[in-house]
Amino acid sequence: MLNHTPYTHEKGHLEVICGPMFSGKSEELMRRLRRAKIAKQRVMTFKPSIDNRHSIEYVVSHDGNKLFAQALDDVTSILTIVHQENIDVIGIDEVQFFPTDVISIICTLIDEGKRVIIAGLDLDFRGVPFGSVPTLLAIADTITKLNAICCICGKDAHCTQRLVNGDCAKYDDPIILIGAQEAYQARCRNCFSIDKRPKLY
Ligand code: ADP
Ligand code: ZN
């Protein structure tokens, strides 16, 4: 055996599932977590809380499948819960909505030998890489990039189209639009419509 730094346990790894809305990220996350449970591993799922409270909720996919999850407003609770409950496999859904602190928490979990599986949007509605997801993609051991079906032409969809009162959203539209009717669609690159190209570099 090569004589590297001594360690007491094997490191874990990170699996990232990304793609636009409706591409099946939550379904794929749930599938992997269910299989880990069948393998008698201790599994816990987390997602960001929308109302700033720690509560017991579900990851729900767009076709109605659901899986028990802890909704958190404070990402550091992930470490506390994982240690308290001696969890082996950690699932995180909607990872793009957690603050970037989630990156160091995921790195700690990997160092501790955990299997971490995360799902999130790689791009926001403008086509800009979303929050901590690009960094997590770089750290990942495996990446699964999914497509949805374009709701305009039926081809593979790579983008998430935001609609405000039925019209394609503008690049500079505020994230929260009080009183507006908002909707999101999966669209291919051809059918995706935005008034500005993101400056990415
Ligand atoms: P994500 O987590 O990526 O938003 P989900 O796992 O929640 O995706 O939902 C995927 C499911 O959404 C599909 O299996 C399908 O039943 C449904 N669905 C609705 N609209 C679309 C679409 N435009 N393309 C693909 N699947 C869609
Ligand atoms: Zn299309």
C-alpha cells in the first residue's frame, strides 16, 4: 500500500443531480434514497425551509411522489442532525436555495465518510449558474444532468422559462414580483426566450 497520510476511515462522496425544472431531479433523488434504505442504510433528506422554520415536510416531485424530509432554515443543522442520528446517506433537494455555507457542510460530510446526494437547478430563469450549484458540480464525484421536455416543441428542454402574467420574464425582473401571476416552464434552447444574454465571464 502507498504510504499516504494516515486516515481512520474511508472518505465519502458527492453525487449531483441537476437540470431545469420538471427534469426529474426530485424523482431521481428519491429513487437513490429509497434504494439506500433498502440497503439498510440510515438515510435523511433535507430541503430549504420556505417560511424560516425547521419543520418536517416532504420532497414532492411534479408527478406527486413524496419522501419525508426535514425543512431547514439553518444549514448547520444538517451536521447536528446527521451526527445525532448517525446518518450514512444524506439527500438534499433544491440545494440552490440554501446559502453558500452549504458547500463547506457538504465537504465536511464527505470528509466524514458520508454519501451525499444533492439535487438542484444548475441555471436560474435567466440562464445564470444558480448559487452554490456550479461549485458543487466541480466538487462532485458524479454528475447527472437531466433534461425535461420542452413544453413548446417537445424536444429536450435545457432551460427553465419564467413567465410573469403569461409573458416571458425579463432578465432584470425582480425575483419577487408582488401581485404578479408567476409560472415556470421547461423549454429547449430554441424556445427559451429572454431579452438579455447573461455575462458569464
Ligand atoms: P424536478 O425536480 O426536476 O423539477 P420532478 O422530479 O419534480 O422534477 O418531476 C418530474 C416529473 O414532472 C416527470 O416525471 C413528469 O411526470 C412531470 N412533468 C411535468 N411537466 C414536464 C415536462 N415539461 N417535462 C418533463 N416532465 C414533466
Ligand atoms: Zn422547444
